[in-house]
Amino acid sequence: MRRPSRRPAQAALRAARVQLVILDVDGVLTDGRLYFGAGGEALKVFDVRDGHGVHLLREAGLGVALLSGRASPIVAQRAGELDIAPVVQGERDKLAGLDRLLAQTGTAAADCAYMGDDLPDLPVMAKVGFAAAVADAVPEVRRAAHWVARADGGRGAVRALAEYVLRCRQRHPARTNDA
């Protein structure tokens, strides 16, 4: 596994070339908790600030995709609301999922950002050009990241990533209320 850049200038250079932002779901777009009722999975909580971060990225012309080890109709619904495509769910081998996303989008791994929180994310983080982690990621993921958000998963980390990438690309995020 590569050693992460500890120099902010190197992280900024990597972020500046991002064309596609790929996000894990549980622990990144959500706080990682799963709520189950008698009928199965009933609820995931998404932060509207993260949704706005996705909107900012798309508005700036960047692609956004989801890569999740779990499959959930709730994720498909949220992806639809945010106009996120492609979405790969239920992929335990996240590296294989990344390869499918790269083929679908025609994007090189070096031009992708990936934000993760747990050990299954490490192979993807090692392959993309810019690896990011949420503040409450496991230590191994934080160490592998080029950049770590100050916010926890499901609590604005994706919004912070969006603003960081856009600043590095010298595109100041527009301030609107859409999410």
C-alpha cells in the first residue's frame, strides 16, 4: 500500500486533477448506522449538506458515483434524488466495482477521488489519484488518505470533500440552498 502524502501541496495537486468523485455509502454518506425494523432495513440517514456537496460537484462539471458493499433501495432512491450515476451496490470486491465504474465512465483511476471509512475501501484508495477519508474512519484508512475531512461520515464530510476539491481546482463553490 502506498504511503499517503503528508504535504498539503501534494494532496492539493492530486485533488486538482479529479474528474470523478466516487463515494462509499455506509460510513461516508451516512453515519454508518443501519436501522432495522420487523420488515428489514427501514432507514438510513443522509445529511443535506452532503447532498449539497454533490450538487456543487455536479454543477462544476465533475462526475459523482457511488460504490457500496451493501445493496439498498434507500441508496438508489437517494442517488436518484441527487442525480448520481453510476451507482454500484452490493459489490463486496470494491476494486472490481471500481474497475466497472472506470469502464462505465471512461475515466482513468488517476483522475478519480474516492472517499472511504473502513478496511474494504483500502484497495480502491490505493488505486485512485486522490484518496480521502471521513474523520471517524478507521486508523488504517485515515493513514492511507491524501486528505482527511474534519467532519464524520454522514455529518458533512462529503460537503467538505466537495469544497476542498473545488478549491484545489480553483473553482469556488457556489453558495445556494439546493441539496
